[in-house]
Amino acid sequence: MAYVPRQRRYKVRWKVVAPLLVLIALIVYLLIGMFLPSNHQEVKKFTVCELNEEQTIKALHKTSKETISVSDYLYYGESLDLYEKKYSPENKDTLSGKTVELKNICDGKTISMTMENTVDQKILLDEIPEGYYEVSIIDNLVKKRVIFQQPLKENAFYTAQRKGKVNKVSLIADTQLLKDYQITLDKNYLFLQVTSQTPRKGDIDVLIDPFGMNTDLTWLPDEGSKVNGLNENDEMYKAAVLMKKELEEKYGLRVAITKASKDEKGKAYGSDGRLAKGYKQHAKYYLFLRFSNYANDTIRGFEVAHSYYSSKTLARNLTYGVHKNLKMPLSPMYTGSDAGIVTGLLAEGADGKTIYDTNLYLRESGGRATLAGKYSETSQEQNADFVNANGMQGLEIDFVYISNKEDAALWKKQKNAIIKETARAFAEGINADNTTR
């Protein structure tokens, strides 16, 4: 029989092992906590205006029996336009003439504005400070909360730069606004969120388009008028350079010129055209600079044209400024009660509808508001990207009648003063006159 050694039994000393196991478990737990994200971290819930969660719910979770339904909106310049029906000049603007009230949840203050029947005089974003606003409309003396039938997708619009900052504007309308609290609003109430931000790199506020070497209406570059010792192409490029300098250095605006030199050729149409530069850089304003020229050489004066769909307000600021401060004569041509102001006329488009600005620059720069990309086959083919774009508020500035000897002499003598006053009046008109970098 083989010898089998007697097996020795080991007794576990639990008083020693138990604390050791606890220590190992604790170390493993700490290591997991360090290297793996916790699934139990508390998620920060949605709040507004530096309010706490309870205050946010109280401020936003409200119902209103009196509502007015909006289905469309657009931007033109720095105006936010709301419409009950899908925007079209053929549809009556049923909100025109009504007062919009913006109540700031952050401080309780209310801003009231009358929405006019022009695309530049609706909700003026340059006049709205930071805040989170309830939007209401006074309809037949009844205050009604604005709602959208469908929730709005995430969106953002940036105003022109003032005092080195821009305002980011977001429209919010969603019953799921308070989903962090398992609360569903009964309607898609409209809120307007305005936050001050550092300007985005690459954006501009103003696009200046000096006339000259254009191929918009001719096969060969159009140098413009050459009369009374003036060359329109050369003079307008110089004017654009000086105006850019004035608007940037004195008024803190971001400005671009559509061409890099007076000899650069260019067209208004197309994704690589002059106007596309403004759209791509999110310009809010478009200034087309040129001289007037007329067979009757006795006609003279400063002249500003605006779109049929915009008001005279900004144009009037320019004519008032040069006339009051420089004693410049204002043109009597094509104007009604306001000397020097030309309101756009309408032309029939390829679709047979007489709803299009005759001035192609003011039409094609205004995006959706002025029906860009729709007028003709050329417009439809080359400017299709502009159809639904935010519009630049456009002005055509005709400094003098180059065909008039007195005007030509006035320009030669005072052109710097004229350009600087035009820049000042424009900056004042968009509430940028007291801003600096």
C-alpha cells in the first residue's frame, strides 16, 4: 500500500481576510470611478435668464386662451417678419398695422412695436436687448400669444456688430420646451431668445458694391459714364474704399467691397457673383454706389433708391443728412413727396406676375423678402441659392448726376465730405452711429 501523506487543513483567518477584501473592493470601485464616466451624474436641466429650475418652470409653463397662429417668418436686414400665411406679396399681410409685444422674462420689461406693411419695419432686432421674450400681438385690442402650428427647428440669426458685439437671435416654439421636467406645453408658444456674443469670424454687416466693370447687362465690362471729367468706374471704387474705412473705423461695422480693385470685372448673378459674397458672409445691408446720368443735363441732385417692398426710412436718413449738413440738392427725378428718394417699381417676371422689383440689384440682394432668384430664367438658374436666403436691406446711392456740370464740379470739390456724410447718415439710420470698436 502506497503511503499517502496526510493533507493539512488551513483555517481561514477571517479577521485578517475580511478587511483585506473590503480594501480591495474599495480600490477597484475608486479606479472604476476615475476611469469610467458615472451613469448617475445629475444632468443639468434647461433654465433661462439665470433663473433656477423652479422659477424657469413658473415663467414658461403658462397657457393662454387667446392665441394667434403664425406659419411663416423671414429676415430682411435686421427686421424679423412674422406672417399668418406663407410669405408672398400675393397674400395679404394680415399682421400689418398690429402691435407686437415682447415681454422679457428676465426682467419683466415689455417692448412694443408696430409692424408696418414693409419688410424692413416689422420686429426691429437692433432695438432689442438681451433677454428671453414672450411674443404677443395686439389683435382688435386683445392681447394674444403668438403660436406656431408646427414646432420650429433650431435656428439662429446674428445682428450687425455694435460696440464690438453681435446679438444672436433664436426663435423657439416647441411644446417640448420643458421636456427636462417631463412637462409638455399645450401649444407651440413663440419665444424670442436674444444673447450678446462675440462676432463670428468671416461675417460682415455691410456689402458695398461700386458700379464699374460690371457684366450684368452687357457682354463687355461696363465702365459706366465718362463725362465732365469724371470716370464713374474709378470714382465709385474710390468712394467704396473710403466709405468702408469710415464705417469700420468710426462706427465699428464690418464691411466688404464686392471687388478687390477698380479693374476687377464681375457679375451680380451666380454663386460666384458679387451679391453671393454678401449672402455667404451673412451681410445685413447692401449699398450699390453709382452716379446718375440723364439726357437732360439740367437735372441734378443726390438720389437714393430702395426696394418696392421696403420703406423709405433708411433712404430718408441719407437724403436728410446730406441735404441738411452739406446743403446738397436732392434729385427731383422719379420721386414723389420725398425729394431724392426713388421707390422701386414692379415688373412682370417670367411667370407672368407683376411682383418683381425692376432694380435687379435691390431685388436679387434681398433674398426671400424681395423674391430673389425668381424674376427671369437667368435669375432662376444662377440665383437659386438666394430664393430662401435672409435678405440684405438694399439701397442704391446715386451721389450726383454726372451729366450735370454743377454736380460734377460739386463731386470733384466735396466728394470726401459727401462720402463721409453718407456713411454717417447710414450708420445713424441703423443705430450704429455711436458705436466704436
